[in-house]
Amino acid sequence: MSFYGTARINRQGHLEIGGCDTVSLAAQFGTPLYVMDEAALRKNCRAFREALKKHYPNSLAIYASKAFSCAAMARLVDQEGLGLDVVSGGEIYTALQAGFPMEKVYFHGNNKSAGEIALAIESGTGRLVADSRYDLALINRIAGQLGKKARVLLRVTPGIEAHTHEYIRTGQIDSKFGEGIPNGQAREALSGVKELVNLEFLGLHCHIGSQIFETDPFADAARLLINFASELKRDFDLDLKELNLGGGLGVRYLEGDDPPTIDLTVANLAAALRETVRQSDLPEPRLIIEPGRSIVGEAGTTLYTVGSIKTIPGLRTYLAVDGGMGDNPRPALYGARYQAILANKADQPKMVTVTVAGKNCESGDLLIKDLEIPQAEPGDVLAVFTTGAYNYSMASNYNRLPRPAAILASDGQADLIIARETYADLVRNDVIPERLKTGAPASSAG
Ligand code: LLP
């Protein structure tokens, strides 16, 4: 198989990432361990910046931090000149902790709380992307209370449903996100936006899906939104200053996956946008895109230590690792599939077929079915690829398993960016009421 980024097999026959021997990383930091390839992360950020500069300079790429949010990642994104997409008070707080320039932060969410909106406005968050007329009104009210003006976009559903390998032009109105264009709800929501005096309406946002392999749906979305913007100009004299087309570019999980390049995706989208704008009488809006997975997905690898290996003759061999659905819920949630190798036997021929099982108390906690690997034994290090996106960010403490550490590897140096949770962390918020502090219920005393 071909490796991504700086991953390669070193002279010891071990998997190496960012110039670091992953077997040594496992020994030094423990497992499970998320290993982030710094050079790959930076290269992906730059690919978006350069593609936009080339094809549509009046633009900004913002990293969708829900894919992998931590303070170090926010710093790296800032260094690379991207903005940040956040969807919760927690993600805003992370950006603030990281000293991220808040004017480059976009705050999304279909049910933002009043507290989150106040935090966003008070911290100088650049844009709030309203999800509905309810959200517009709430943001307007809170901005008024704070004596501030909030810069907003409205999220719309254009009626394009994008899937991994296909998209359908109808439907998608049935979504919890955004106001529909085809059924007139978006138009209705914006008809009175000028009366919301604490808002500055800047434009439209849409996000048509995730892990998309075609470039056409993005171009179609651009066309649809520009046509809708022409209607808004004509009927309500609303200007489209910004057009945010969301994220969604797919990545490679399996050998056969072949996503389009960042450059091609941006080129097609920019061409469609330009063309439609030219046919309208609108000025070119500023273009925002919000990649998450395509920046961090393939740059992340999870290391596990192999423990129990159970063979059921004639049926299957379960190879259990020291993590599972707690650190990667995607196989259990979405039936997501992954590739993996034994990091300490990376140069050895594949001999056996195993099913990689996690250690959570759940039969469905299987990370990979039918994986071919060299002869395995307890203590081997299993490296699962493309775990950078929606793994740590979706991790849980199910079974009270501490969430793993994450490191940033570059040029032979490995730096901790998220510490491993401790047992003390797990019980930190537990509270024992007074009446439970004795050995027996109060009523049975004496
Ligand atoms: N912008 C908005 C408004 C979004 O909702 C999302 C993802 C993105 C940008 C970034 O999309 P990306 O470039 O990462 O595809 N947990 C799922 C993915 C959920 C995506 C949610 N929204 C998974 O593990 O596949």
C-alpha cells in the first residue's frame, strides 16, 4: 500500500511518521496514541490557500475545527493563515485559549444557546452563521443587549443532497440545518432581516455534505446560491458580500478511494461561481470554504498495542487492541472502514486475516473486519491510518476509558499536543452526596 504524507518504512522495518519511529512513539507516549503528521497538516492547509489564491483570490479557507479541535491545532491553522469554523462554546473557548485571531472565526450551529451567542459576540468572533429565523432573531436580541452589531450569514439548504459517491438534486429540505431555498423558507427568513437592526447581513452559507468525491455538487451549490442571491437583491435589496460553501471534500480511507485534489475541487467551484456571477448582475462575493476532514483526516494515524488474539477455528481471528469505539466511534456509527498495518512488522509479508476488536464492552466494537497482516502476537503495534478527522473529536469515555494522547510529529521530533486522560480526570466531576458517604443507607443505621 502507498503511504500518506511523511509516513514510510524505516531501516528497522518499522512505520515512521514525521521522522519518528512509531514503535518508539508507542513506547514513549503509551497507546492508544493519535499521531499527527505536522508536515502533512501544513501541506493541506497550504494546498487550500494556494488553490484559492490561484482560482479565486477574494477568499478565505477556514478549518472546520469539529474534525479535530485542540489548542495546538488552532495555533497551526493560524500560522498557516487559515480561519476557523467553530460550532460550540467549547470550540470558541479552544480558539480563545489558543490566541486565535477571533475575527477569522465563523460560528455555526443549529441550536446555539444564548450563552454561546453572547460568548461569540463578546469575544469578537468574526461571523455568526445563523441557521434559522429563530437563530437570526436570537442573535439580534443578544447583540442588542450587548450593544453590539453581529455580522451574520444565513445557512440555507440548496436542495442538493451530496453523498459519498452520488448526489441527488431534489430533497435535502428534510434537514435539521438551514432554511430551504426550494420551498421558499430561506426567502421568508430573509425578507425581514433588515429590520433586525443589530445584525449586519453579509451573505449565505451552505454545506452539502461530507466525504464527497465529486466536484460537481460544489459547483452546483455555488450556482444555486448565486441565483438565490440575485433574487434577494432584486426583491429585498440585500447584498451578497460573502458566500460560504462549507466543507466536505473527501479523503482516502481505503486503497481504492480516489478523491479529487484540493486544487481541482477549488478550480471547478471557482469557475462555476465566476460563471454564474457573470450571468447575474451581482458583484463577485468573497468566497469562504470550510474544509475539515481533508486537512486532518489522512494526516492522523492511531497506534494501538495488540493484546488478546482469539482464534475461533474455521470462523475468525479476533485481534484485540487497547482502544476501540471510545477513541474511534466511526466504524460502529457509520460502518466506516479503515486500513492498518503492524507498525513493528511493516516490512513483513501479510500472512493472516484478522478482525480488529476494540476493548469496549460491546460486540459491535470492531475497528476493522478482515484485515490482512503479518503473523501477529501480543505486544505488536497496530497503526490505523486516516484517523485524524472525527476520531479524537468524537471520542468518548465509554466504560470509563481515558481518552488517548495526541502528538505532533515533525522532523524526528514528537510533541505532546493533547495529554492522555488520567483516572483522576475521569472522576473529576463526580460528586458524592452526603447521604451516600456512609457505608449503609441512613434509614438502616442503628
Ligand atoms: N462546515 C460545516 C457547516 C459542516 O457541518 C462540516 C461538517 C464542515 C464544514 C466540515 O466538513 P468536512 O470538510 O470535514 O467534510 N462525523 C462525521 C462527519 C460529520 C461532518 C459534519 N459537518 C464523520 O465522522 O464522518
